[in-house]
Amino acid sequence: MSVLSGTRPATQIAAAGYVLVVTGLASAAQVTGNGRYYLAALLLTLPAGLPAIVGVYLAYGLVEQVNAMLLPRADGDQLARQTLALTAPVNVLLFAAAAVADVLLVHQLLLLLAARRAGLRRPPSGPV
């Protein structure tokens, strides 16, 4: 059962589109190597994008160190290519997860606002 199952179809389509756009931007950043796509994905996913960008840098550093230990005789270009190839899916998944977290956060905030307007202490479980 979907967390957003009680929402309107248009809301679900918008949420899915948002996640797809962020995932596309993160994928474009990996394919082109252009940091502007990461910046756009980060700005679109705030506040959950902050842990995602930290995860991107941590994953890169960790994989780079492991590669250097496992392939001590490899040249710098080979290490860089392998590091990027291994971190690319992780980076895209981190930003996709940040987008999903933002969708869930906005959904909970809308439920809370609807509950406050209705004078309830707990959010309703119906559509927003």
C-alpha cells in the first residue's frame, strides 16, 4: 500500500514527476560530469538534499580509498574512471531518496495543516 494512496491522482503524478526530474538531474550530472546538474538537484531537494550531497562526497571518498588499496598499481585515470563508475548509481539513488523524503515531508506537513484547520489534534488519514 502506498503512503500517498489517500491523495488525489494529480498529487501523486506531481510527486512522481518531481522524483523523476530530480533523478534525471542527478543522472545528467553523472553522465556529463557537469556540477550544475548536481546544484539543480540539490536546490530542488532541499532540505533532504543536504544529507544527499554529503553522501555523494562520502561515497566518492570511500570508494576512491578502497580502489587505491585494491588497485595499488593502477594509474590515476583508471582509478578515477572506476571510482566514478562505482559511485554513479549511489549518487543517483541518494538524490532520488532525497526527493522521496521531500515528498513524504510535504505530505505530512499538508496533513498537519489540514488537521489544524479542522481543529484536530491528529492529522486525518484521508486525501489532502
